[in-house]
Amino acid sequence: MDQGGFSSAIIAWQRRHGRHDLPWQQSRDPYRVWLSEIMLQQTQVATVIPYYLRFLERFPDLAALAAAPEDDVLALWSGLGYYSRARNLHRAARQIAARHGGA
């Protein structure tokens, strides 16, 4: 099977059998997708969902995350573990905001 055929088969399988109700699937906002990818590393989906929703309530966009004190970010991350993910996410948000105006 060539690469295009393989990709098409995977996408078709996901459309038929995959999850379609996860909060991060409802948006194409790169910030929300990025946040979900970081949170889902080494963490089960069911665990991530409430953290993801609370995190977005407090930090709805990259600018809000970048402007926040690290302690606030870590407090909302509490319970997810692997705190380096939160620190790196926050550091990256600050760099993106500083270098690219938040985009």
C-alpha cells in the first residue's frame, strides 16, 4: 500500500470507529489542539478532559497563558503530573507571545 492509500485508510477508519466527542475535536484553534496534545502525553483521555476544560476557563488563549504567573499554571496542572509539561507549555507560550505577537 502506498503512503497516500495508507493515510486514506487510517482517516476512513477514524471516521467510522474513532472518538468524535472530545472537547479538543470541536475546534481547529491551534492553541486548543496544542494544549490537548501536551496534556495527553502520558495521561489518559478521561483524566485530561476535566483539566483541559478548567485550563481553558482560566487561560482561554495563548495571550492569557503567556501573561499568567507560572504558579497559576502549575496550580491548574496539579494532579496531571509531569509538571515539566506545564512549565514548558508556559515558557513556549511566553516566547510565542514575545516573538510573534501571540500568533
